[in-house]
Amino acid sequence: MHPVLLTLVTYLPLIGALIIFFMRGSHEEIARTSRWIALWTSVVVFGLSVVMWSEFDPTNTGYQFVQQSNWFSAFGVSYHMGVDGISLFFVILSTLLTLVSVLAAWQMVVHRIRDYMVAILLLETTLVGLFSSLDMVVFYCFYEATLLPSSMLIGIWGGAKRIFASLQFFLFTFAGSLFMMLGILWIWNQTGTTDIPAIMHMSFSPAVQAWLLLGFVLAFGVKLPLFPLHAWLPDAYTEAPACATILVSGVMSKAGAYGLLRFCVLMLPEASHHYAPILMGLGVVAVVYGAVIALSQTDIKRLIAYSSFSHMGLIAVGLFSLTPEGIDGAVLQVVSHGVIIAALFLCVAAVTYRAETRSIEAFGGVARQMPCLAVLGMIFLMANIGLPGTGSFVGELLVMIGALKVSFWIALLGGSSMVLGAVYMLVLYRRVLFGQTLKQAVSAMKDLSPRELAILVPLALIVLWMGIYPNSFLSVFDPTVNAYTNSLKIAKTTQDVAATTLLENHNLIIR
């Protein structure tokens, strides 16, 4: 288990991006070579991340593949990298969807191909670095670095409103991250270090925890996004090309979930316990609001965007249930939703690319022209609404179990995502795939190409694998989650909260 493995996964994409950037030759040669370098780089990096999974020891609940070296040692800052059972699958999700994004761009991106491949590989490096950082300053650097390539992907290769969507995305995320920077600076000023494992063992007063929690929630709540910090999402997801939306929706939003878990739930347990009802309530609002708005959409991509927002609310509910089951479900839901939402956007792109429109009203009877798409689309649609046998079902079930330990009503309203999701997704499927008459835009459609099948079929198998054999994933991060939730720091907080509740109930009975 050599730490160089994590270094290779982190920086090989950067090396590939530099090679592509400095290439010289004719336009056609550069475009062709850029595609192949990006493809082979992403294949190798994904393969190395799978090797990390195979060499990962689930019984070791600490950090593995650790590498630490001096950086600003006089200020308590070091280059500290490593992964635990939680962050491992965030890294694998990043490498998988980068590979999918490169393959999807083979036909979708026809101009500035070299720049696109450079941006994709740079984004992969920043995402892997973000999820494996064990120093808060290093984490912040990678977190901010994700903004440049992701904003470029939206602003250069997006739709008609791409500039507005890109600026909105950039400003929302950048403004939120300023609050995180203030929190990091305060912690460094008080403790003299920014090392995450060291800070995890420190305690702060309840008032300080409350302010730090507010800053981190504002930073990561924008990225997730958490209601009402979601205004950037519909435009960014809709205007970005599908091959870029894969990473923005499938991985970048998951950085918000990762930050809330790592910096709020695990680092600030007392404040998280105190304000959990509010944050879970915001998650429930996102679930219901996102589903209702999705049902009223006439743009296919916009409907899928609001669907993603609704599911992010359910992940917030699981995280702030502060139970092992809820957190396990949230992490599993993060991974499964990342794969599912990427596949859904690819299915939508396959239809809209052929019809040259995103309006739902322009479709009908697509299943007759594209039977393979109809079958694969049904798998991803069923997975998105949490059908048993898919990864989302297991994740949502665990989230509901965790929420039920906190509040019956939160569990009930959070679980409504399954019902509401079934409504708008089945309505979409019926209106687009079926119908008595074929519209002119549909009549000339051809079924999925071998390249498209090569992308979507493996994603479908992953979705089914997660539902049929979820323990292959849960067995990796469940020991780490239990180690954190059963730690002395969090256990004491839980006992204090339970004792306070018991005392309040006792006083109420006496009165």
C-alpha cells in the first residue's frame, strides 16, 4: 500500500493536461491526439483508483495511502494527503465519471477540443485532490481550483445562456467558499494547525462551533446545493454540455456533501446535533420543492436538474440524522446518484442531440425508433426513483432508517422523494418514449451507437451491482462511519443530548 498510488491518481491527469496543452501541429492532428491522450490518461487513472480499492483495508478505520511533507511548517500547514473508507469512493466516482465525460465528448464536442480535454483533466486532478486532502489549507486550494475548469466547461461549450450560467455558478461557489476560508483561518489562529486529523481530536466551545458550522454550511450548502442556496443549479446543469454536466452534477455537487460530512458532522458534532433539525428540515424542503418544480418543467435537462436537487436534499437528511445508518445511506446515495444522474443526462443528450431540441412537447414514440435507449433509460429511471434492486433503494432505505431514529415526520417527508420522483420520472418517460404519433423530430432518429452503448451499459451494470450486492460498498465505509460516530467525542455529545431530552421530559411530566 504505497502512498505513490494516490499521488499518481491525483497528478497523472495534470500531466496529461500539460502534454495536451503544449502539443503542436495542425488543428486536426491536435484534436485527434488530444482525444486519445485524454482517453488513455483517464483509463489509467480509473484503473489505478480501482487498484486503490483492491488494496484498501476496510478493517483499518484510519487514513491509508498517506503522504505528508512540509509545506508552510512554520505556520502549521503541511501537504498531507490520504483516504479513508469515506473518501475512497468519492475518488473512484471522480475517476469513473471523468472517463465517461471524455468518451461522451467524442462526438458532442466539435470545437476547441484540446481546451476541453485540458479542462476535464484539470478538473479531475482538483476533485481527487479535494477528496484526499488531510490539511484544511490544501483542501481549500483544491476546492477553489475546481472553479476555473468547471466554469470554463459551462461558459465555453454550453448553450445560449452559458455565460450567465457560468458566472452565476462561479459567484455562488466563490462567495460561499469565503465563509469556509474565514472558518479555517479562525481554527488555525486558535490551534496553530490546519491538519484535519489533529483538529478532529480537538474541542471547541458550543458558541464557536455554531459560528463555524454556519460558515461551513454556507460554503458546502452552495455546492450541494442545499435549499435555498440552489439558484445556480438549474441554469448550470441545463446550459452545460451533457459531457460536462456529468462531472458538475455527478461529482462536484458531491463535494458539498463530502464537506458537510467531514467539516460539520464529524468535526463539529455538538453544533451539528443542536442544529440538525433545521438542516434536516431544509433537506426535506429541497426534496419536496425540487420534485414539485421538476413536474412542471417542459425542458428535459431542466427536469433532470431539479430531480438531482431533490435527491441532494435527501442526502442532507441522511448526513444530519447523525446516525451510522443515515450517514451510511447518504454516502451510498452519493455514489449511486452520481452514476445515475450522469447516465440520465447522457440518455437525455442522446435524444436531444438527434432531435436538436430539449422541449418535451417535441417528442413522442421515441421507443419505437430507439429500443436500446428505452431499455437503458428505464433502468436508470427506476434507479432514480429508488426501485428495489438498484443502489438508490439501499441508500434511501438507510437514510430513512437513520431519519426515523430522529423524527417520524422527517423520515416520512424525506421518503416522499420516492413517490414524487416516481410521478415526474414516469410522466417524462411516458411523454418522451411512448405516444401514438411520431413527431417529425423523432421519425429520423437512429438507436444508440456502439460508443454510446459502451458508455451506458457499464453504468447500468454498476447501478444494478450496487442494488444487488451493496455490501461490496458498505463494507468499505461502514467501519469508518461507525468509528467516527462511536468515537468518544461524538458519543459524549449523543449522551449529553439524550440526557438533556430525558431531563426535559421528566420536568414536563412533573408539571
